[in-house]
Amino acid sequence: MLGPGLFEQVNDFSKVYNASKHDFDQEKDSHMFSIQDAVLAYFVARQLGIRLYPLAHLSTDVSVFEATQ
């Protein structure tokens, strides 16, 4: 079960994501995100994923996703 803090963060992130996909009147093929927005969204999604992964009870070890040098 998601704690209230994590649920709020996921819910807030999903609102931003959905708004970026649906709520703006953009010309066809125009960009809605800057590169900075996309990088920030990537890191926010990764951090949320780290917290959600154990709740999914998947069999893949999370260390598979760690960067190797």
C-alpha cells in the first residue's frame, strides 16, 4: 500500500504528465517540454520508481538497473 506522501507525489506527477499530453493547445508537432523539463521529469520518475519498485513484488533484482562503470 502506498503511504499518503508517496501517493500524493505519484498523483501530482501524473497530473503534470497528463496535462503535458492533453491540456495544452499546441500546434501539430510542436514541443511542449524543454530539454530541462524532460531531464527533470526523468529524474523525478526514476526516484518515484525506486520507491514504487518494492511494492510491485517483481522478481527482477533492482540492482540490474544500477549504472555500471
